[in-house]
Amino acid sequence: MQNNLAKSSMYNLPESFLMGAGEKREKTGNMPGLVYPSFFKGSWIAVDFIGFMKEAASVGISWPVLLLRSVVVDLVRENPAPNTLVCYMRYAHMLKVLFLSDEGCTDNNCGHRLFREYQGYLAEGNKISRPVIIKPVAFWDGKGMVMALWPGGKDGCAHYASDPRILDAGNFLDYSSFPRSMLSMSCNIDRPGSDQMSIPLEPVSMFEYDGVIYTHGNSWFSYPS
């Protein structure tokens, strides 16, 4: 039976955070999720990726799960501007967490203390120097609920309890999901420190962080066409 998440509405990323459609087609051949420096509205915080991955492994979860949970906790605690979109960019030794908002950020002190005070903190800023492809994590509507955002794949967003979709956050060139049945061999997708994770089946998820229970919604998303 198809689950509730697959029946939920698709969340369309705000085009205001991305480069204009005309410029996008002309310069990139319609590459999804691309942001140019002149279109960047927000701030970013960089942390040590190797340390982040080791932390995820130490608590028995994959690093995309740790990232999502950290983002949810940060947004609930900070209560940033409504319509804040959180994305990430992964490099070999660095993870950049981007907080995009139409209100932007005028300096390097833009809150988000959970990441700024992280032991693996590296740097922060409110500008980017070159075009980047953003990978959405979650959306904050300013009303107390965080919506986790999940990518579909070339086959759409078919998501079944018998064949759940898998997110591969380790792919530098693509950001999509695929059915578990596409794996050539059986393995623990959600193993500690892994690049992969099972996309939640239900429309609402719950987890505990520092003794507090947090919840977030789940939705598929699409880049502006």
C-alpha cells in the first residue's frame, strides 16, 4: 500500500532564492537548484564534515539523519524569519549549511547557534563567490513546524512500505532518491555514519534530542522549472 507521504502535496522551492528562469536556461541548460552570487539571499555556516560524520557514527545514525535533526532543533530554538529554507553543500572535508530567506542577513552573526557553537565549526558568511547547487533539507514557515524536504527521482516519488525510497546524500553531482529494490545487494541503509538514509514513510516524524521531543513534517519538493 502506498503511504501517506507519497500522497502529500509537493513543495515548490521559492524561485526568489534561485537564479531567474531566463538566466538559468541561458547559462546552465536548466540545471536544477543552481544559485548565483547575485541571487543568494541568506547566510551559511561551514563545519568539519569528517567530524560531523564521526559524530553521527558515534550515536548510531547516518550523517543525513544527524543533519536533519540538527536543522530541526536549530529552527525550533532560533525561530528565524518565516519562509526560511535550509540547504546544504557537501565537500570532501567540509559541510556548508545554508539558511536562505527573503529577509537575508546583513552580517555574519545571524544566530543558528547550534551550528555556530558546534565543536567542528569552521567559518560563516553571507555571500557566495561562485554558482552553487543547493540541496534542500527543510523549510521553516514561522508557525512552529519544520517541514523536511525530500527529493524524488527520475521515476517520480512512488514510495511504498514494501519498497521505500532511499536518499543518497553522498552524490556530489545529483540529489535524488531511488527505491530500495534498486540496490544490487542487501545492506543496512541507515548504518552509523552512512551517506544514505531511508526516507520516512509517514507525513510526520518524531525524535529526541537532548532530552526534548521534536517533530517535523515530511514532504517531497521540486526545484523551479
